Amino acid sequence: MKQDLYGKDDSTTDEKYVPSKLQKAASRHRMPFAPSSNKSSNAKTVIQCEDCLKCRVCYSSHVLKPPQRRELESELDNLSFSYGSCFQDIDGYEGGIFERVYVNDKLTCASPIEFPYYVTFSDPLCFHCGSEHDLTSTPQTYPLCEKCKDQGKVAKEKNIRAFIPR
């Protein structure tokens, strides 16, 4: 290990280049809370990426009241969304619903559908591409469409936690 670093410029041996730190920095999102099924059920809505047409979950730390839900639906209808975007970056929305509702801005068009989607929403979508056509699934796996199956993708197993009564 030491011989790999001998003679290297100090800028390449800085802490920020440690692989575990690189991974953590890339996985951060700008939400004030961790995205979860509970937070997605508070907003109970999704937004569709205009580039890949996948649905992404909207999260809120508190349950939205009916007027807030109507405001959110109205704003989402007039909004063009693509991955990497964050509602809080939109100019002119200070003090509005987007101070309460968030999307996971670390996701990309290549990312699969988020796990909280399947807990909060009943409409089945392909885990890999977001398609709603020609789906197959089992109670142990997320839905997979025929197109993704033909491309060699496999059904992702659900993380089912066993409940063992005492």
C-alpha cells in the first residue's frame, strides 16, 4: 500500500479520495429527512420525469392537509421535472408547498423505481424501467416487464422482514 502512494502528489492522497468517503458523498440527498415509506405516504403522490417517463415519489415530513394537497397537485401539473432536480431550486416558490414536499434528487434516469413507491402506491410498475405493461411478479419480487426480462434484467427480491412472535 505505501509503495502505491510513494512519489504521488499530495492532492491525490487527500481524505476526500478515500473510496468509502466518495460513495457516501455521492449518496447524499438534500431532503431534511431520510426518504421512507412513511414520508411518501404523507405526500401520497408521484411526479413523472419528462426524460425517461419514470415516476418518482414525493416525500413530506408531515401529512398534507386537503388545501396543501390541492396546491401540490396544481403545482405539479404546471411543472416540468427531470432527474437531479430539486423542488427547492425552483425560483419563485419560496413559502409555498415545495418547502414541505421533496423528491430524492440523487436519483437518475438509470435508477430503479424507489422501494417506498411499492409500499405507498398500488399501481404496479416495472422495477427497472417503470413500465406498466406486460408485468410479472411474485409476492417475493417486485414487478418486471417482458422488455426488461428480454434485456437480461432479473426481478428484484423484496426485503421481507420476518415477524417472529415471542
